[in-house]
Amino acid sequence: MMYDYLIVGAGLFGAVFSYEATKQGKTCLVIDKRHHIGGNIYTEKQAGIDVHKYGAHIFHTNSKKIWDYVNQFAAFNRFTNTPIANYHGDIYNLPFNMNTFHQLWGVVTPDEAKEVIERQKQQAGVTHPTNLEEQAISLVGTDIYEKLIKGYTEKQWGRLATELPAFIIKRLPVRFTYDNNYFNDRYQGIPTEGYTHIIEQMLEKSDVRLGIDFFDDKDHYQQLAKKTVFTGMIDQYFDYVDGTLDYRSLRFETELKPISNYQGNAVVNYTDSDTPYTRIIEHKHFNFGTQPDTIITKEYPSDWKKGDEPYYPINDEKNNALYLKYKQRAEKETNVIFGGRLATYKYYDMHQVIGAALETAERALSHDQ
């Protein structure tokens, strides 16, 4: 055996695991079917701008341990995520806060805003929310639901809001302060040299092979190492023996614009149902860019089928039950470690991926001592 670990996937989970393993003298082979490292946090320099190739990634965490960990690989700027919503040309602040309420209703105080929301909730007759629509109305009333949630959410998930589970909307920030900062976390920012620079340093002491599909010769690749760290789709690993897990996918249209400023903000959400994309990202604003040109990306949600890139797990009752079957299979694998968003069928923010990878690496490496 040539390596201690075969790591399938050169994204954030695999890179952190690899870094921790090589730090302790372990040998790692990292493979990825894409022709670049970094997974979905991959950034690519175009026209002097760091382009987030797979959608906006803003690092945020309340954990000083995680913040200190990433800062050893990169300097972070002071970027604060303050997206705005465009509804048929009308602009509203996100997340929902006193600025949003004033823009909609002209209210000035928190009590005035709460009174409007409560009145709309009562008029809608929502008492025990059973789906996303009812949950949203119970949180922010019918006006915000109709203008800023319904269209965006139904585009994002490809289903009616009445068919979506209530829990999806429960983590939505609602504030009765004039605060446009989407995240409440203590630490937030964007790496000044892009995310790819971080992954490069993490993988510096590993052997990396790109453009390699693990499933083209699964047995061969696993024989190259004592253990495998698998970060791909868990159902694919087991050849879909129990069925196929569902995802939502995304399609991106990126365009160079010969102007210095296209939309004045890094992220603008299009919340009406008529606009086919959910948001436009203007990449230079993540790093306060002053380049003469700008680059924008329109983000289109789409149905997922085998062969497409899976972005969002659909954690409804049916899929969660199916995942548990695969999880039970995974627990019986003695030489395979499953980790990351796809292998655990769970939506992770970047700081959560890093935390999970550190815990996984600590357990695995202490066992190998």
C-alpha cells in the first residue's frame, strides 16, 4: 500500500482532513473528478477579480477556534454580508429587519412592525404551521411572504411553498433592529486571495490527482491506501442499492461587464416568480474591488438527475429515511470514513465543514497511533 489515506474529493472537508493527517506524518492521495481543487468553494481569478465559480461563499463563525484555524492559511477582509432583495424593481433590505419593515409599511418602531405582522398572521388564520408557507406567515406576515419569500423559495426548491416542510424557513433571520448584517456571528469575512489559496496550502504535502473519477475504478483506487476518506454522494458509493437520494442543482451564467459597477452590491436576490434566476452575484464587491470591469453570475436553480452536480440535499421525510439506510451501511465499513455535505446528506456552512473535518481527523488519527 502506497498511502495511509485515499481522500476522495479535494473540497474543504477532504483538504482539512488531508492537512491534519500530513501534519502527523501520514501520507495522503487526494483525487477529484473535477480539474481543480476546492470543490464548491473554488475561486478563479478573472480580470483581476476572484470569481466564486459555484455561488457566493461568505465565511462566518462564532467559534474562535475555527476562525483562528482558517486565518493560519489566509488573511480575511472585513466583508459583511448584506444582501438585498429585488421584487419587480422594488428594493428591500435583507435579512428581514426594521429597514425592511419601514420600506414595506412605513413603520418606525419595533412595536409598530410587530403589530402589522401579528395582524397579518391573524388574518391568515395561521395557528399551528404545518408547511413553509404557514411558517413564513407566522414569522413575518403575508406581505413579506408574498413579496420576498414565496417566489424565491419556490424557484429554489422547485416546489410549491405549501408542499415544503416548515423547518426550511425556521432559520431565517428576523430582527426588530435596523441591522442589515445577515449573520450574527462574531467573525465574518472573505479571504483576500480567494478560497483556492487556502485549499492549496492545506493540500501542499499531499499527492493530488485531478480529473479522476473514483467510480471509474473504485477497487483500484481503494487498494492504493490503507483507508479511504469519502466525501462524495453516499448513495453513489453504495451503487444506489437502496434508492437514489434527491438534490437540487444549480446552473450558473457568468459574464464580464465592461463597466466598473453593475448592481452596487455583492448579492441581489430576485424574489418574484417571473425572473428565472434567484440571484445575481457581483464578485468584485466581496473584496471591495476597484477594477475597471466587473463580473456577474446569475444563479438558476434546477432539478437534479444523476450526472448533475448535487448542491442542496432535500431533507424531507422520505429522503431522510433513505439516508438512514445508507448511514447504517456506512457504519459497517471498517476502512472507509464518510464526511462532508454529500456523504452525510446535510447542508453545511463552511465553518461547520471545518469543524466536522477536524473532529473526524482527530478520531481517525488517534485511532491510528
